[in-house]
Amino acid sequence: MASEIVEVDMTLPAIKVVSELCKGCGLCIEHCPKNVIEFSGKFNQMGYNYARYTGEGCTGCTICFYACPEPGAIIVYKKAKGE
């Protein structure tokens, strides 16, 4: 599998919650040490109130990624080494 470089226009580190995969359990919100994740107040196609990143303050610790029981629902973006 080849590595793919994707350019993202955001301040890093940051996370993305894939709304279609989020089941609204809130574990990422509960475990985030910086409290930068919240419920969106919107519902995905499965009827779940999905989580969202507030837009700033993420440290890239990945705790939310590991707390999430849904594979692929949270993507953590970090700066490359040396940046």
C-alpha cells in the first residue's frame, strides 16, 4: 500500500470526526483532556447526534482516537517531524 500525502488547510494538530461513522457515544468528548470535542447538535444518516471538533486547542494526543469504539470515526492530524 503506497503512502499518500494529503494537503489539509487547518491548524495542526487537529482532529476530524467522520460524522457518518460516529455513533454519538460521547467517549471522545469525555476523554479529551483539552475539552475541544463536543456534540454537534446535528444528526447523521443513522440518527446519531455526532461529535465534532471545536476548531482549536487540539494537542494531537490521540486519546480521542483510542477512546472511540468505532474504527475510522476519528482522524488525528499532526505536524510532520521537523515542522
